[in-house]
Amino acid sequence: MDCISGWCKSERRLDGSVAIVTGSNTGIGKETASDFFNRGARVSIACRDIEKGNAAKKDIEKTITDSGRGELVVEKLDVASLNSVREFAKRILLREKSIDILVNNAGVMMCVEGKTEDGFETHIGTNHLGHALLTVLLLPKMNSSGDSRIVFVSSLLHKWAPQLDLEDMNFEKSPYDAYQAYCRSKAANVLFARALANELRKRGITNVTTYSLHPGVVGTDIGRHFSDSVVRGASWIFNKASPLFAKSPKCGAQTSIYCAVDEACSKESGLYYADCAVAKTSKQCQDDAFAAKFWDWTIESLKIEKYDPFQTSN
Ligand SMILES: CC1=C(/C=C/C(C)=C/C=C/C(C)=C/C=O)C(C)(C)CCC1
């Protein structure tokens, strides 16, 4: 089955590779995990709810193609909690000899005003900071694993974010706006992928590459909080109506899969993609000086100034 909106045509196998996909119990993440599994990878289904993860594992096992399968490991990870991210990273680093693919896919949208347990605004804390910590903790192993790729699932809506005010990322100065909070967190994904690519380049590290992307408008659980902050019943309507205007999760996963496996982009790093091709980002996300400031803001927020993500041992 092809998707009119772009299809990852690569037939590359991932036998012996290790891939981690956050939020892969459902939606785009589940389809991404299923693709890697059918290419032979050992895939970590990293999600909050182990039961939902196990149900996804059962579903994915039914998709086995003739070319064979890898392995699925369901694992507890809540990216809204830095503690949970640390625990998850510790377990993975102890168990895996290499980490070849990390897809930062989990996300929330249109949540009511709130803070994560670490005191960050819900969207920036979950969609960006949790994934940023996961990325830097896994980086030394990825750096020692030969060619490896880090993929950030962003959104076209990153373009609706105003110029980010690093003094007000948690809406302490300005009034809370759920839509803007989401758009900011998606700009954060694009900026962080770019900043990380620049930091790696600066140190001559060429075997780890980064990607950010817009999956398309996709009918998934991303609408689960629409009823809380848009209008009553919005989540239900989004669920029912999305097949009429949105991509299926399988088509929505194609750009994530392209960035993670395709030979065509293996030498690219820090760019933004849509429909399996490089696309243009907003002005602030093309600004390398601002990306560097955003990198520093992220490291400070995570309180890991003393940690060196660019070491190779682990
Ligand atoms: C159908 C529908 C809606 C439309 C939702 C859309 C179009 C969501 C798009 C989400 C995107 C693009 C996310 C990207 O990151 C509303 C307004 C919630 C109201 C209830 C019914």
C-alpha cells in the first residue's frame, strides 16, 4: 500500500540494530515501530502504560512480513518525568550494546494549563525537555554504535510559534495559551535537532545524525486532550472525522521511517522534513545562533551542565 503523500522506498534491513520509539503504543509511533520490527530490528516500545504497550506488541506481531522480524520489548517510559527518563535510560544503557535509532515521537497537544513534576509547562516539558534528556543520556552509546540517527517528530505547527522568549518558556510572564504552548514545543523540537547537529559537527562527530519532521495531519490519539481545551466533544469528533481529512497513521509514519532508515538522507543532519523530503522551517528555526542559545537553555533547564553528552564511552 502506497501513500500519495510520500512513501519511504528504502528496503534497508535493520537486522541486529536496536531502535527506540517513544509513544509507540499507538498512532504514528506504533506504525514506526512496526516498520522497524519488520526490517529485523530489536525495537523498544517505550510508553507510559505497559498494558497498552503489550497490546500494541500483540498487534505489531500480527504484521510480520515474509522477510522476517526482529524483536519487540515493551518498556516503561514517561517523557513528562525526568526521573522516568533517567530510569529508562539507565536500563537501556545497561542492556544494549548499541543504540542505532532513537525516534522521539511521544507527544501531547492542547492540554489545559499545568506543570510536569519537574515544574515545566506540560507541552515543553513533555514534548521537548523529556526527549532532550533522553537524547543526551543515550548519545554516548549512540556515538559508539557506528552510524546512528536521532529523529524528532515535530509538526508544521512549529511555524505558528512566535519568536521563543527563553525567559518565558513556562508561561510565567505571559497568559497561558494551549495552542501556543504546543506550537512552541514543536519549534523546540526543530531547533534542538538543528542545535544538536551543529554541536556534533563542531566536534567532528559525523556518525550520529539528527532529523526533525512534520508527519502530516494524522488521525491519532494526539486529539485526546482536545475536549479539555478546545470544545466539549472535540476529541470524539476529531477521532470520528479524521479519516475524512487526515492521513492514516501508517502514511503519517513514512517521514519518520524515511529519516530513520533511508540511505538518501544518511549524510544529512539537522534538517527538517515533510512527505519524505527536506522542507523549509520557520525563520527562527533556521537561525544557528538562536539554536545555540536554545541548546544552552535546554541544558540549563535539565540541570546537566556537568554532564558531557559527547563522550564516547558507555
Ligand atoms: C476535526 C476537529 C478539529 C480539528 C483538528 C485538527 C485539524 C487538528 C490538527 C492537528 C495537527 C495539525 C497537529 C499537528 O501537530 C477541532 C478543531 C479540534 C475541533 C473538533 C473537530
